[in-house]
Amino acid sequence: MNLVIVESPTKAKTIKHFLGRQYSVKSSYGHIRDLPQKSLGVDTENDFKPKYVVSKKVKPTVDELKAAAERAKTVILATDEDREGEAIAWHLTQALGLADSKLPPAPSPPAGRTGLRRAGKTQNSKLPDVQRIVFHEITRSAIEEALKNPRDINMQLVDAQQARRILDRLVGYKLSPFLWRKVASGLSAGRVQSVAVRLVVEREREIEKFQKQEYWSVEATLRKENAPPKEAFVASLTKQDGNTLDKFALPNADAAQAVAVDLVGARWQVAEVERKEVRRTPPPPFTTSTLQQAASSRLHISARETMRLAQQLYEGIRLGDDGEVGLITYMRTDSTNLSQEFLGAARATIDRRFGHAYELPQPRRYRTKSKNAQEAHEAIRPTDPNRDPDAIKQYLAPRQYRLYQLIWQRALATQMAAAVFDATALEAEARGKAHAWIFRASGSVLMFDGFLKIWPLSSKDVLLPPLAKDDPLTTDDISPQQHFTAPPPRYSEATLVKALEEHGIGRPSTYAPTISTIQDRGYVERDEQKQLRPTQIGMLVNDLLVEHFPKIVDIQFTAKMEDELDQIAEGKMPWVPVIREFYGPFKENLDEKYQTISKSKIAEHIQTFANGTGANGAPAEPQVCEKCGKSMVVKIGRFGPFLACSGFPECRNTKPLGKSLDVKCPKCEKGNLVIKRTKTKKTFYACDQYPNCDFALWDKPTGEKCPTCGSLLVEKRGKKIACSNKDCNYAKSQPNKTEEK
């Protein structure tokens, strides 16, 4: 009997479908060994040797696998092909007794050398032979090819995974207790997660500091002289007397109106017309990062949910009589490479479905942007391009279907012909009373859809009528338009993943867990628009780490650590010196902070932080405990600052402390409205004088009053502002804002 071990029961079921009776396929259910939960588990005095343990929960699985291995002739480790999968395979050899314990541990071998002493070649001939196989997709051909080409465990990948695990343990296990002792229990810090929180916090502070600036534009609705109104088009002012106008050339309504006045009775004609053919090529196939971004923007699925669904599609879905079938390739990758086999199959599918005009004479290949991507790996693609999403829709859950369709469309689109547009740029000249003005319009017409046949874009074509230079024009309207600059947008899960990737922080396997962790810890939350906002506790912990442990949250330093982990994986660096170089200065700084930072200093920091929540950034007014009459003081808890009675422990009264909106409470007219959250983390807006005043709203107040009834106006979904009084029907659209790029 040949024993095949994978990490997932679903994957085991799919692989068993392709193998004969001489194979037994079992699952390890993920990692079977890890660092202990209740101790550091790293010997910092002995080259950071990790102490791995098998938990009670996993022990029955280990016993079952060990018994199966003892009966097997060959044990085949078929875990995933990345560092995590390689580490699971190595841990299996250790926990199941498949490595010869009589021999000392072998050092990390150079590239190409084995990291596993094959048991059949050791002193103990009773042990089974051990093989390691890898594959990019769970299909019959891929499994059969992998079985023909077994290899040994790559200890370079194992070392890189161990180094990451040890680094994260040292930071989390050493720094979190510091926060418990000096700030509040229940807090935690992480090597990569804390940097992600910093990005969100810094973006929030950019937004808070942003001062909007007014500017105006002028648009003209034009058409060819004597042409019907349906041929009208809109052009925007770009030049005055031959000089290009910048964005803020018209700073107010008076300046814009002056242009409109000067254009009264002006003669208009076409100054320039430029036509050219524009070809647009498809975006590259999906990597982990771009899949998460596309799933977020197009399907509104979180990074964690995207990876969960992709895992299901990769490991196998039951397709009726066909049994379990892996539908996509491995979903943790930063490579845009596509196999020759897929390229050939995709071309045949495109020709059959769409016609010869849509296929390429030669395959289109993409250059991977990530400098550390492994080109031997592949992009995320369907295992069979002939497997149309609609043909298997009945076997898939709705979200599985939508994600598979997204991957199928993107992969096939990369091998389809370019889309062809007929692009036109037009300049219209107007001779006003005092100045010569140039207005510009551009448009395009889709001549051949190409890859857009299955990968549509959101932009709409603007069609300009046929015009030639010197053609006279008629104006239907001159319209000044008011705009305001807007701050940079808050991160969404998709844009935060993109930012982490651009900064070189994290890798395909860590993006989704990082985004999930910072939300689970309560440092960041998603608002109603699915944007990421830092919580008060997230901002406070970030400020403390930036001040006292700057390297831990330094973007460049964290990116450098990621590069060194990549070099370990490539066999260019040993892992112990990398850990030692980090841990020495980290421990020295931590020891110093334990001695020099008192809890009273942290309390002052918390008080200063909390006082900034008053109106217009002014300190919040001191409050008195309504139960005993003593003053309330700011304290910190797991979910952020709160007010507690200074008479503790005799009086245990506490009150939530919210961030002020600088909006007066309309009920008591004494307090300000503050942002608060329910136990389920739902946001609401309430008076800071509670319980003396119980005024509260679910929708965010704008600070304006309703012109009809005098109640507060609030922001509603759909970019609408409405009256908070349910009996009043007043509503209006939000002002038009142009994002400052």
C-alpha cells in the first residue's frame, strides 16, 4: 500500500478519485505540529531552536497517520507547493517518525540537495520510503505527472517558513505582554499586522487634516452649425489665449462666471481634430493579490472569503458523475506565468466559442511585477478552459460560481485579441469679447471588442459627431461647474492588499490573514461603505508602537525582513543569523522600555489622546460621575478609551468615550454628538451627556438643520442627505466632489 498524505480532507477526496486501490489517501487537517500556545517555544539562547508540540486536539490524527505509515511501503507527501505546504510535509516526517531519529539533524542543504534523508537509505530498513510530490492543479494528469517525478523536501522553503513563524512569535509573545502591563490587558502586536494598522491610521489622519479647496470648471454644450440637437457634445475649458489653464485657474464662482460672460455671442469653430486607432490589451491573469482586489471590487467579497472560496475550487467540487474535480490552479501565487498546455487549450476554446478573429497568432505572455515571484509557479487559472462556468453552475454555490466565472473570464481574456477603438480628440475655439478660449472634448468608438467580449470594462464610449477643422459650431449651453478637492479615500480590503504588495510587505499566503487579524483584534473595522477605519484602540496602540518601537511598524524595515525571508527560501541566506540580527536590538529596546516607561506616562498619553476628541480638537469637558459625584477619568480597555469613576473600587461606574463630531446635541443643547459602537460593533451617534441626555441616531449627522422642520440632516446611502425626522420627507443629493489625485 502507498500512503498519500495531504493537508485537507476535501483535497484527499479529490485525489483519491484519480488513484487506484493501491493508494490510500489521508488528511493531516493542516499543521500537526506548532509552537506551544502557553509558552514562547523558542530557545533564544540556543540559536532560536523552536520547540514544536503536537496538541491534544491533533494527537488522534497523528496516531492514525502514524499507524497508516507503519503499514505503508511508500509514504507520499502531497501537501501544497508553497512554504507552508513544504513545512507541513517536513513536520509530518518528524511527527510520524519517518526521519531517522538516530542521525543528527541535517543542516539546510544547498539548492538542489535533499532536505529529507530518505528512510529507505537509513540505518532503519523497516521505515517506508518517503517521497514529496507537488502540483499546481488537482487534476488526473497533474497528479499522475507528479507521481512520476517525486522529489525530496526542500529545506530552504521549510527554513523560510520556520523563520517567519519564529519572528512572528518573538514579536507577538514579547511585545504583547508589554502592552498588557503598560496599557491594558487583551492587547496584542504583530510584526506584519501592526504595519497594516499603521497604513490605515496614517490614511485616516491624512483625511482628518485635509483642507478642501474650491475650484471651478466651465463646460460648453456644442454641435455643428445647423446640426440636430442629438449630435451635441460636451467640451471642457482648457486654454485661455493659448495658455493652458491648471486645475485651480478658476478659484471661485466669479472667475467662472466671467468666462461665461466673455463667451456671450462668441464665434465658435473646430480648431483641431485628431483621430487615431487605439488598441487596448487585457490585464494579466490573476495572482493572489489581484484576485482579492477584483473579487472585492466586482463581487464585493472580502479577502478572507475570497481565499476560502478559492480553496474550495482548488481542492475539488463534485460535478455529478465526474466526481470531485479541481476547478482552478493553486490560489497562493505571485506569478503571472501560464503553462504551455493551458495556452494551447485556451486558444482552441477561444476559436471554438468566439471565432478565429478573437484568437492570437502567438500566446500573450505577461511579465511578473513581483521581483520574488517564482516563475515555475503559475497564475490562478481554470484547470480546463473548456469547462464553461454556466455548464457547471448547477454544482456550485452562488459565490463559488461567481468567483470561478471571474477566474475563467480573466484567464481566457489574457489570450484574446486586443480591443480596438476609434479615438477622437477635438479642440473647439471660441473668440470672446476679450479672450480666445479653447475647449477640448474626447471620445472613442469601440470598433472590435476583442477580449472585452468576456472581460467588460465599466467605462462607456463617448461618441463625437463627424467634424473637420474650421467647421463652425453652435453653443447650446455654457455651464460653470463647482468642485471641491477631496482627501485620499480610505482603504478598502482590496486597496490595502494592493498597498501591502506595493510596499513589499507580506506574501500571497499572508494578505488575507493579515486583513482579517487587524479586524478581529478590533484595531480596524469596516464601515457601511466597506471602507477600513482605525478604531480608537487601533490608533492608540499604533501611536505607542510608532513612538517606542519604531522598527516594528517601519514599512521599509518590514519589507527588508520579507526580502530576507525570500533569500532564505532561495538558499542565499541561513535563517539563524537573520533572526539573531533582528532579535538583539529588539530585546534591548524592549528591556529599556520596561524600565523607562511608567504606567503613569502611558496614562498621560491616553488622556492626551482622549482629550483630542472634544469639539474642534479642543479638550473634552471634564465629566462628573452621576452615581457618586466624583470626577470621571480616562482609562483604556481592550476596545479603546473609556470614562471610569475616580472613586474606584468603591464606585465602579464607567461610560463609553466617543469621538466628537463637533455637532451640538439638538435635544439638550449642552453636549456634542460622539461616535459610539454597540456590543456588535455597529456604529451610532449619541450625545456625550448620556445618561442625562439619551439622544441618539443611527445615521451620521452632517451638522446642518433641515430647512423644513429644523431637525438634523443625516447622511444616507446612495449619496443622499435626508432629514433625521421620520415624519419629514426632505432630502437632497450630496455636493459634487472631485477626488484629489
